[in-house]
Amino acid sequence: MNYAKSTHNILFLANMLLNNKLSKKEILEKFDLLNNKISLATLNNYLKKLKDNNINIKKENLNFYIDYTDYNFELTKENIKTINEIKKVVISKKDYKIIRTVMRFFYKISKLIQNEDFKKELIDFGYYSELNWDLLYKLENHCKNKDIILIDYILPYGKNKLIEIHSDKIKSSTTSHRLYLEGIIKNTNTFSKLPIDRIFMIKKTIRKKLIFNVEMNMLTYRVLKDTWEKAPKDLKEKVTDYNEKYYEIETPITDEFYLTQRLFEFCPDLIYISEGKIKNLIIEKLEILKTAYDN
């Protein structure tokens, strides 16, 4: 398991045990709910790592929890250096859901720290510390339902503008840490992105659960049956054919970078892509990877 994923899982576990008493079975179920299945042996290893790092893990009957009663979590400059390295790795992955989990855990830990300077450094996640996470959570739900919403948007020169948008998904910038709301703005027929840090508030929901109905280029691909059934689903994708070996999927080409990344993650169980730029990008990535392995 890669370092970032392992670190996130350990912090996610610690976050769970700070406010809950859970059995190993319950912990494994919570990981499963996030499509992040881990083994019992891996869980035991995570618990050991928490104990090795002076986290006060207690056991009550079959339940585990973190006891922070009258407990001061002391940090040193060396500890802070290590924590900052962890933050850099987590932030570099640009997965805001993982970052949110880590931030919550660090905030809880910060309450146990006496040194104010260390406390401030611990909970400083730069751009992500300035986000309105409650707003982001609401936008996530609207994107999940494909709602049309009216937002109060702050223009670059300071004035506000009401924008009606058919919400689709939350996206990370490919060149910065900035998060965007992607969707179709009223009176347009292409997907646009709005920086979430410029969205002041959601004024109202205009229409709920509306299927996108715009003409756009489509791509067809096939993935082996087991791999497709285990993969997270994209609501814009449509199964057009299937058999005992594979699923055939049709999807609109709204974001070449996202679609290329998604298809690449299906490799080597991706068995067909319709002709076009996306197919060429996947072939190019695979050739680069092959050259790296050959060398």
C-alpha cells in the first residue's frame, strides 16, 4: 500500500476512535462503506502504529477507543516536521475528501496541545483551511442529485452576481489546490467551472434531480465485468451492452483529463476504447509506462 493511502487510513481510524468506541468488526465495516476495504491484519497494524506513536488506545470489552481524558498530546519540533511532511503528501494527492478527514483529526488533536504555536501549525492546511466546508458539503449533495441551483457568486472585482447552474461535480484544479463546481450555467450548453471559494452561498434549489440533456461528443469503452462492478460509478455513464465477460459503457466527453484518468485506472482490464483523442492519450500513457518498466 502506498504511503499516502496508508497514512490517510491510519488518520481516518484515529478520527473514528476519538469520539467512538468501536469493535474491529465495526471499524472494518466503516472502511467498507467508503469502498476502502482493508483486512483484519492491516487493521491490527494500524492500531499498533497508533500505539507506537503514543496515541492512547484503550480497549473496553471488544471495543477500541482513544482515551484523551486528562491527556496532553505534546509535540516537538521534530514531530511538527513529520506532521508537515504528512500534510504535504496528503495535500499533493488533491483528494479533498481525504484532506477533510485529516483536517478533522488534526483539529481534534489540536485541542490536546498546550503550545499555541504548534497548535496553529498543526491545523494550518493553507487553501483548505479557508474553504467553507459546510457550503462544500451542500454542493456535494446537489452534484450527487444533479440539481439546478441558484448561487450568490463573488466576481473578481468584488461585486456579487446570481448564477443559475445545473450542478454536476466537484473538481480539483490540475495546476493548483483550488476546488471548482462544474456544471452547465443557464443559457449555455457546455460545462463550466466556478471556483468554490468565490461562491458566497446557495440561494435556493430551483429543480431537483434533473438529467443532463445537452448534445456533446460521446465515448464508448469496455471493461472486464468484475472490474466494472467493483468500480465507483459516474452518473453520466450509461451501460449500453454487457455479457459474462465485459460491460460496454457510453459516456459524454466533458472533461478529457478526468476521463483519461478514469479509463487509465481500469487498465489492464480496459479492453476497448472508441477512436479519438482519449484513446490516443491512454495509448501514450501506456507506452510511457512500458518504456519506464523496460528501462
